[in-house]
Amino acid sequence: MGKTGIALARQIKPDLILLDIQLPVMDGYAVARELTKNGDLQDVPIVAVTSYAMVGDRERILAAGCRGYLEKPINPATFVAEIEQYLPARTPNGMQECIAP
């Protein structure tokens, strides 16, 4: 699953990647590290959605390259708002807003 997800991300270049950490064969840590070293994808925010909630899990997930961390079970009432904070700002016509430094 991990390698398939990486290949798909390279193909479609998404605005955001939601990543489960518990994946077979290639875990989410390895997937995040691979995605962040890919030149075309290094700026795509990766948000881990995981049941890992032990002390140190959040830090390990962020160190692997994820920009965000959401614990399962997710709250459907707040989930969209939680992930929207990682997306680029958009104008009312749907275009990305560029903010000059």
C-alpha cells in the first residue's frame, strides 16, 4: 500500500496527503520520509491520521515528515476543519492565494 500511495502521489501531486501510520509492508513513517524527499512532493503537507497516541508517537510522526497529527477515532464534526488548516489558502474562485513574504 505504501509504495502504491507514493506512486499515486507522484502522479497526481495532491494538495494534501492523509496518511495512516499502520500500513502493511511499508509503514507510514517510511512513506512520509519517502514523500518528503521527493522534490515534487516535499511541499505537500502530510497529515497522519492514526491510533498511535502513546507518549512520543506524535514527535516520531512529525520527525518522519508529517506536518500534522490527528488521533483516531476522528470526530466527523471537526475533521474537515482540522485538515483545512494544512491546505493552501484559496480565493473564492478556487485559485490558490499567493502570499508574498
